Amino acid sequence: MSGFRPPVAVVGAGLAGLVAARMLHQRGIPVVVYEAGRHVAGLARSFRDRDGFTHDFGAHFITNRLAAALGIGRYCRDVRRYGEAVLLRGKAYSYPFGLLRTPRFLLGALAGRVGQRRRSPPASAAEWYRREYGTRLAEEVAIPLVESWSGAPATALAPSVVPPQVDRGTAHVLRLKLASRLTGRAVANGYSREKPESPHVWHVYPEGSLGFVCEKLAGDLAGLIRLESPVQAILVEDGRAKGVRVAGQDQEVSAVFSTAPVHVLAKLVQGTQALSPLARFRYRPMALINMRFTGRGLLPDVVTWTPERDLPFFRITEAPLSMPWLAPEGKTMLTVDIGCEVGDPVWSMADEALGALCLEGLETVVPGIRRRYLGCGVLRTPVAHPVFLREYEAERLMLEAGLPVSGLHSIGRNGEFAHILMEDVYWRTLRKVHQLAAAL
């Protein structure tokens, strides 16, 4: 047929995939979304139990700026508070200023910066942390946390593993924290690199969490989303994406946007070996234990980091401190993060046994917490965080510049193998869609 254009295939109906599909559809470009699961958003949904506790697969607050861009501002609640603390030897330090006010950490950090300009670039994350933070802060806090989070020695991690939020400067962080106190809103602080941060950008929580956001986006794509339709292969000819295989049938496409983790994408692509180096990229599996308690305000702040290696977890979040509607009045929920591997004892442990393991560690954080315990539920994901190993850092940098297959684009946090949060996922996805639209 004259003027026929094959559709753009979008692999995955999460936030990035649906944003890409909606933008393509609005521009009049044919698009089809293939989702392996039974509903959009996958695990990025809210779960509410019969006792009135609500938990997400991670805290799915977004910014008011992103809510406005998505047209869902009226469905969102302002988040009034957000802060982080580090627990060391039974004492809580606010992050980052409580740590910086501690003489042994401050002096070590100042000493670590002496002569820095004359040094060669750091070769590993361990070296970066020691230079920037000083030996004490690096050894007691930063290195134990990054190792628990990634499951790899800090000496084996590339310096790029350091989240981009840490280089914003003390004055910038302080300004936004003061703005948060003055406005009574959780001003976004370290949550966007694509757009400027300011006192006018704060956290909001969409009713129904990220699952609701995805459902709203899907509402604009009626008839274009194929659920329970996993893409079995992405077909490449002469260095260009030409088709996808779904349910054993090959479908012609004009381009592909993939949200699949890059090590999975490498196995999906047929017709070229250009993506084969991505197959060895690793993601860290994670178990999130959502523990219910009587009382509230059990932690020193919304997020508490626990770098001491004798604890089984590295982070505890008391989301109801920030979003009280997530738990019934007079009760709270702690989400305990444990890094693991698929099939290991943590991954395979029964939920209540895992809850008991966490309770043992939490007793050192909140004495007497056992008496408050009401039970738990566990969420597990084999793909939680990208692991920035030095052994494939050169290939990761190449991935940042784009895939070596024309018409194939990798989007979203898993697809970009990057430490990016939801607002930046949106802006970066839009940029790639604009580039494709201009080329079609």
C-alpha cells in the first residue's frame, strides 16, 4: 500500500515504554507496545493488604514537574518530608551534614583532597571514595554501602558507580534543604540531572503509585498494547532493526524501543553480534522486606543507611514518616533492603523466616522492636540495580553513546544501564523519541 510505514515496536509497558509509545502516537507515528506480563507497569505497582498497609516496589514518589508533564497533578499528594540518616555504632548522623560535622570524618575528607590535582584519575570506586571522602568516611560508610548494594568489592567497581547526586556541591544541597523546611514540602534534592533543581520542584505521590501513572499513559494507547506478548527476538538486517518475533511470528517494524535490561537485550537481538558484549553486564537482585509495626517514628529519618557489616541489610525506609497514608493510624511499615543473588539463601528463604532475620538486626537499631512486630511481606526482583564493574566499563561507556544498531534504542533505567530516577527517565526517553521522529 502506498505510504505504508511499519510500526515502531516498543518492548515493555513500564514508564519509559509507555512514554515513548504515547509520544510516537501523538506524532502520528504507528506504534505497537509488547508487554510480557498480564498488565502494564509490571511490578511497579502499589500493593495494599487487608490491614490497610500500602507498599510499593520501592518508593514511587515522583516530582510535581513530572506529574505536570504527564497531566496527573490532580491525582497526586504532596510529600511533606524526606531525609536520610546513617547509623553507626548506635548513633544516627544526618546525611550529608551530620557526617560532615563529625571531626574524624571532616578532617579525613580534607586530608584526602590535599594534592588531588596532581593525581591521576581514580581507577576504582574504592579509590574515588577514599580521595573524595577521606579514608575514615570511605571505610566506615561509603565502601560498605556500595559493596552491599552492588554485591561486588569496591576495588572491582568503576568510579562511575558513584551516583551523580553526590557531585552537586554543599551549597546547592543546603539551599534545597532549607527550601524544604520553609515550604513544608519535600523539595527534590538529587533527583534530576536533565532539568534544574529548585525550590519549585518537590516530591509528590500519585494515588496508586507508578502503576497508576502507567495506567493513565496506557489510556491514551487503546488498542496499541499487546499484553502477555513477550518479544522473542529483535531481527536485524544490514545493521538495522527490521522486525520483532512475537508468538513465533515475525513482524516488520521501522524501529524498536527496548526497555529490557541490556544483558537480556543482547540475547534478543538476532542478525548481528554487535551487542554481544552487553550479555555479561550484571544487575543486582534485591529482596525488599515490608515489615509492619505498631507505633510510628521508629527510625531517625525516612531513610536510614546501615553500613555496619554485621547487619544483614544496608537500608531501612520508614515511608509513612514521609507519606502517612501508607499505613493505618498508629502503625508504620519499615522496608528493609537486602542485596542477594537469585537462588541464594536470602532469595529462597520463607517470608516469615526472612522477617525474623531482619528483626534480629533491627533490635540493634530500635531496641524492643520485636514487641511491635505485626508480620511482613517480601518482594523480590532479579534486576534491581546495574553493577558498574571495571571489567566492562569501556563497553558501558560505548552504550552511553547509543547502540551500534540503527533503529534500535534502549530506554529506561534498565535499558540504559544507568543510575537514573523517574523524572530523568521521562526526559531522556522524550529526547530519544524526538531524535527518532526527526529521522523517520
